[in-house]
Amino acid sequence: MTQVATVEKILNASYAEVSVPRKSACGHDCEECAGCGVSGMSVYAKAKNTIGAEPGQKVVVESDTKNLLGIVGLVYLVPIALFLLGYFASAAIPTEGTRYLIAGVGFLAGLVPAILYDRHIRKLGGLSFTIVRLF
């Protein structure tokens, strides 16, 4: 996956800190909506500086799509799958409220692996980006 970023500072001879504007699914037509509150926010990340970019330059950064898709699956699919599993596995329980409670517990249990993986990735320095060219 490629994104446009701004080089904020040089960390060492091989790495730079970049700011990547946060995107959402809405397309950021903020004049029409202004409801998400995400506009103007950036994510700061460490990127391998293979082209020798300097602070202030706009660059194209690339991240490993395979890892990103795994993270998306972990964060979105696992909690929903455990919610549905909890709901359908409790079919023998006559009260609907109890079934939803069990499904909710399954959903919360599905969030635990995502939280643990997030902490693991933060210890390693976050997602890896590579600066591939100037913008």
C-alpha cells in the first residue's frame, strides 16, 4: 500500500520520521459533512529512507500490504466471528438477552488478540514503511 507522507526529521543515516495523514472511509469531503472529527490528524511513523529524503519533503511511502491485511483481519474479523459463534453456540438457551450477553462476551474476547498484537507491534516500533520516491 502506498501513501503520501511528509518527512518530519532524520533519525539516522537509514531512517526518517514521517507524518502520514490519517484517512477514513468517508473520502474526507469535510465541507459536506464535518462529522468525523478526523480531519487534519496525522500518524507519525519510522520509515526506511532509501532515497535520502530531507525534512519537509513530500514523499511516497510504501507499507507491507500482507501484514496490513492480517492486522485488518485480526481487528475486524476475529471479534465478529466470536460474536456470531457465541450467539449461535448458545442457541439452546431460551432467553434472547442471555444469548446476546454470551455473544457480547465473545466479541470482547475477540478484541484481546488485537490489543495484545498492538502492544507487540508498538514494542517493535510500529508498522514498517519505506520511502520509495519523492512526491
